[in-house]
Amino acid sequence: MSTRTIELTEGLHAYMLDASLREPELFCLLREETAKLPEASMQISPEQGQFMMLLIELAGCKRALEIGTFTGYSSLCIASAMPSDGRLIACDLSEEWTAIARRYWQRAGLDQKIDLRLGPALDTLSSLLTDGLAGTFDFAFIDADKVNGDAYYEHSLQLLRPGGLLAIDNALWDGRVADPEVNDDDTVAIRTLTRKIRDDQRVAMSLVPIGDGLLLARKLQTGPR
């Protein structure tokens, strides 16, 4: 028993992965290829991917959004957790990184489930709203630039159906959010958005200390409670 979350040491983290991770070989290969990139730290952890897959399966998600695709690990998780008629709209700016993602989507047989939209994510999200798709998505994952996080949140909330789930990565920001001496734009944006969601009566929320911190927000069925 403990009144607080246990400290995850290197040894305990290794045990957790060994005892519980069910990672397909192809997913592991993608992580290994991504690890060679200078931006490798942008990759989500495999245990976070597995946790998100469980949430998606529990919620029966068929329509999903991803804001920030990188090399495609999270989109592999999202698409593989949805049924055969599930569809994911993935938003990113980089042709280079998403070229890696496309290779793995194809190898996994998931490429037909994923609609990659290259360009500013806010433009893509705005176009979805203009096309009348508000309230039609089951799940949204935000893992992109932090300064625009509030705008991504608001657009995603409009696109989610009542009861839909929103997940925001990097909510703990490698511990920097808890350091009062750290006040760069990204860190301040994360702190501000987290507290906004804490007080937002349109959603139920929880901050889960998995990976770099995963903030979950479920759009309420009938408005503030």
C-alpha cells in the first residue's frame, strides 16, 4: 500500500517492461530505427503505447485523430487497436519523419486505416470542423509543439463526440514543469494547459505518470457536472 505513486527506478522500470509489455516485433523495430535519430526523445514509450491501445479498445474507438506523428509509433498503436473499419487522421509537418512512419504502417498492414495530412495541424483541424465533422471522433492524441497546445486542445474537444477521449503527451515534461526556475515558453504552456484542463468543467480528467506524463480528458456527455 502507498499513499503516492511509487518512484520508478531503472530496475523497477526494466521489471515492469519485462513483466507486462506485449510489444509486436515490428513496433520494436520502429523504436530501434527511431532511436538512431537525433530527435529520438520525441518517441513515446512502449508502455505508454500499450496503455493507449487498451484505452482505445475499451472505448471501442473507430475514428481517431493524432496531432504529431513523428516516425509513426503512436499511430501504429492507435490504428492497430481500432477495428478493421477504424480510421485515423494523422497530422504532421515532416515528410522525412513520416516517410519512416509510412513504411511501418505498410509493413503492419495498417496503411489503409491511416490518412496522413501533411501541413500545419491547426489548418487540418479547422478544415475538419469546416467539413462538418465536429462531434464525430472517438479519440484524439496530442503530441506536438507545446505553444499551440491550447489551440490543439480546443479544436480536438470540438471534434470529439460526447464521451470521447483526449490524450495529451509530455504533461510532466521530464520533471521541468515542477521546477519553478524553468519558465521557457514550452514549459509554461504545458503548466498553463494542464491547470486549464484541471478546471475545465467540460471534461473529466486525470494525469497519469506513464512515459513523460499522459494527461487524459474525457468530453462530458451533458456539459458541466
